[in-house]
Amino acid sequence: MELKDIASISGKSGLFKILKPGKGGVILESLDEAKTKLVVGATQRLSVLSEISIYTTTREGTVQLQEVLQSINKKLGSEIGVTPESDNAKLKSFLKSVLPEFDEDRVYVSDIKKLVKWYGILTHVAPEVFEQSVSKVESEKTA
């Protein structure tokens, strides 16, 4: 599985595998044990993980989620030392340790909580996303 096959839905917890487009929208399957299937229409906000970036203070202004996930995995492995319930200072410190140039004014604690939750899910159900090369992600984006 790749990040282009995984989505988040605004207002819904967890991550979803993109199965295929349907007449009424996109058909998704939850990545949890329940494997619940649902159809997401045009009125719901769907975000594909391969298209998500995190704001930075660098010249580029953002860094792809793929790069951040790989950095977390390389530096910390599966035990990252924080949970979505950790206090705000600890969450900011965690992100600073893996992405020192993240923009503290534009990246909210709620975004870091999502990142931590998604990382936990991905380490269990799709560990292969940490092995994908960033250049492959870049080439898919420009294609």
C-alpha cells in the first residue's frame, strides 16, 4: 500500500484505504479491524495522504508528509514516545525533533496529534509506506 492509496476524511477518525470511484463518490474501507466500507461524496472533504504537506520555515515553505513519516521512522522507529493525548509542549517537541524547521505559527497542535495518530496506524497496517522513496512520490506528483 502507498500513501496515494490512503485517505483521511474530515470529521471522521482514522484512515481509509481508497478502493475505487463509484457513482455516488469514492468507495473507501477503514484501516481498522472493522474494515467498514463507505462511500464519500463530493460534499465531504477527503484528503489523500500523498498530497498532504506540513508547513515549514524553509524557502520551499512545505515538506511532504511522506518525508516527515520517513524521518520519524528513521529516527524513532515504532515507539515514538508520544501519543495524541500527550501535552502540547511534548507534541511540539516531538515534531521539532524530526522536523526542526516546521512552522510553529501555521502547524497547530491538532495537526501534530493527527500526525502521531496516523503514524501509529500506518506502522501497524502499512509499514511499507516508510520504505517508499521520496523521489518516487515526487515523480508521481509531476506525472
